[in-house]
Amino acid sequence: MSRKSWSGLLIGLSLLISFFVALSIGPVRISLFDMSATDKVILFNLRVPRILSAFFVGGGLALAGAIFQGLFRNPIADSYLLGVSSGASLGAAAAIVFKLASPLANFAAVSFFAFVGSLGALALVFYFGHRHGSFSIFRLLLSGLGVGLFLSSLVAILMLMAGEELKALIFFFLGGFSSSSWDTAWISLACIPLAFLTACYFAPELNVLLLGEETAESSGVRTGRIQLLYAVLAALLTSISVAVAGLIGFVGLIVPHMIRLSFGADHRTLFPLTFFAGGVFLVLCDAAARTMIAPAELPVGIVTSLLGVPFFLYLIRKEAGEYGL
């Protein structure tokens, strides 16, 4: 059996195990082989949509991280660290506070304004991180952190202006799936797989782009169009994830890096493995968040930060050593 086959089998088994664990544990223990009527209601109305939301958000965030790392050619690029998630949360918060959405289309409108906010944040990061036709890894990182802090400050102002919407805004800052429903699951199912398939379809062009823009152009790759496409895809994945689950950081940093170390940097393999591994990772993080301080529940964003911050500091130290800083 080839390495790709083994990796696919491993991811598939991990997916099945993570779903089984997440469905079984929680404030109410459920045996999947002997369920009461109440257990079925809890399982199909609460846990199944929550797990589906967690899986697609985790896959979307991980894939967005892999896309940004490929576009900027560095392992520290991630929608959370680049401020794109903060832009999405600002757009979503503005839609909530200023009541820009009708009750019949509230979630779709929040997702739309989150997408606009993420594109705006990405444009700012491109502007401040770009110099002489290239992106310095640390200039890009500092630009992302600065943009993210600024946009988070604007969200804080909106929180002060909010009345009954304050609880929803706090949810965006902490990140989690306690408010998940079939509505959030369906919006994830409708948008994220389409972005995933598009990213995989154009993966060979991104591979060529990593060799340099001149080489890519001479090979017939329209570099500007591919860069724009992937930037929009990453912003879309981030905005949908924020609309569903709020700010959840470091998934797009940890998962793509580990997959790249294990299976190489070919995006034809990297993208699908990263997507499914990211989904498994966040499903397990959500299961941990539900059980660590049961019967209370931790926001998933705290769990991913506890795992991601040490990993981020390790990458910073590693990259600084490579650049002699």
C-alpha cells in the first residue's frame, strides 16, 4: 500500500473514532448502541449538528491556513495571526449590532458581512506586508498582528454599543459551538466543501507558483488570477468559520504544518489531508472543551490557544534561527 493510501486510511480511521467519541461524551453520557428517546433527541438535535459544524469549521480553518502558507511561502501565515479572522468578526459584529440582517436571513447576512470584513483585513495585510514585490515573513506577521489588534479594538467598541446583542458578540470573541444548530451545520455543508473542491482543483497551479512567479508565468500559470482566487477562497473559509463558531485560533497554524512535515508540501496531497485532519482536530478539541470542566463548558478557542501558542512560539524561534535573527 502506498504512502498516500496509508495516510488516507489513517485520516479515515481518525475521523470515525473522533465522531464516535464526540457523539458519546458530554454532560449526558450516551450509549450509541442502547439509546432512549431522550438520548436520540440529544444526539440528533444537538450533538450531530454540533459535530458537523466543528468538523467543517476545523477543516475550513486548516485549509485556509494551508492556502495562506502557500501564497506567502512561509509556515507562520494563518488567518488568525494575519488578522483575517478579526476582520471577519468585525463584519459579523457590525451586522449584529447595526441590525443589517433581516430575521429571515440573519445567519446568511452575518456570513456575508464576515466575508466582506475578512477581505478588507486581507487587503490591509497585503498593503502593509508587501514591499519591493515580496513578503518578508516578519513584516507580514507584524502587519497581521497590527491589523488584527486594530480590528479587535473596533469589535470592542461595538461591544460597548451593543445592548441585547452583547452575548452574541462575546461568543465571537471566545469561539465555540455551544450555539450550533442544523442552521449552522447546513451553511457549513453548503459553502466549505465547495471551497475545498475548488482549492484542490487548482492545487497544481499553486505548486508551480511556489517555484517563483516568473517560472509560473513561463509555464502558462496566470499568477495574478491564482493568487486572487486563493486569497478569496481563504477569506471565504475564514468568514464562514467565524460566522459559525466565532474566533478560533491556531487551527490553520498547527494542522497544515504537521501534515506538511509528515507528507510533504505537494498541495495536491496537502490540501485534502489538511482539511480532514483539521476537521478531526477541532472535533476532538470541542469534545475536550465539553468535558474538561464538566458540567460547565470551555470555549473551544481557549483549548486551541492552549495548544497553539506554544507551537507558535516554537515556529517563531525556529524561523528566527533560520534568518539569523
